[in-house]
Amino acid sequence: MMGAFLRFSCVALLGLGMTTFTPKAQDAATPVTQVSSVAVIEVDRMFADSLWGQRVAADIQAAVNDLEEQNRQLETDLAVEESNLTEMRLSMEPAEFSALADAFDEKVRAIRTATENKVSALNQLQQSEFARFRTRSEPVLVEVASEMNASVVMDKRSVYLSLDAVDITDRVVSRIDSTFGDGSTPE
């Protein structure tokens, strides 16, 4: 609760210096200018909406689909093998069957471990691509913030309230897309 109050207080204090008003002595036709020293960005959306993020999501989804297909085939194969073992049990010595059953269990554990490793690798790929994206997009983010005279860029999730005018997410995504495309080319 105290953290939320502190965040709100900081945003409120920052807000005091965010707007400049036209003095009353100026002509009424002179427009009021709003200069923001703070900009906000939706970091996750910046990645997800960019061509880079969309490529990564598509690549990972294709790998997940392949993994699911492999798992379905493995399940079918293992079910057949288990059924065969069950039938063979009737005509085998218990020790002989036990050795085959243990080998089957070990095979299933190895397949499960391999699958978990593949899922972990996909998670690591997503994280490394996001980190690479953040590193490469930072100069673009700084450039857009400078154009808006913003000296601070905050993650929108940390901001209690902001005007749409200070959200630079769409502008940054557009600039990142034109600068890096889908991010598939090396640095």
C-alpha cells in the first residue's frame, strides 16, 4: 500500500513540472504548449507489436507445434509399446518382464526429460531474443524520447495515470520496424 502511495506521489510530483501554460498576458490565440519531461512505454507490447517480436512469436509457435506433433507421435508409439509389454507379461518370467518394464520406464523418463529440455530451450530463445531486442532498440527509444523532450521513460505498468500523448509505444514500434525489420539480421 505504501509503495502504491509513493508511486502515486512521485507521479504527481513529476506531473507538476510536465505542463507549461501560456501566461495570461499573451494573446488568446497563442496555443498552449504541453511539454512532457516524462514518456511512458508498454515494453511488452513494444516487443509483441514489432516485426521482430512477431517473427520470434511465429518461430516459437512453429517450434511448439512441431514439438506437440512429436509428442503425439511419441504417445502413440509408447502406448503401443506398453500394450505389447502387457501382452508379453503373460508369457515371461517375472524377472525378465521386470527388466523390460524398467527399460520402458527409463525410456519414458528420458523422453520426458528431452521434451522438458526442448521447452526450456524455447523459453531461453524467447528471453534471449527479447534481451537482444531491448539492447538494439534502446537507441531508438532514446531518439524518440529526445524528440518528445522526455528525460525519463517509464514502463506504463508503473504509472498510475498518464495522458495518451506521453505514450510513445506506437511511435517506437514503427521506428524499430523501419530500423531493424524482423531482427533476423545479425548486429
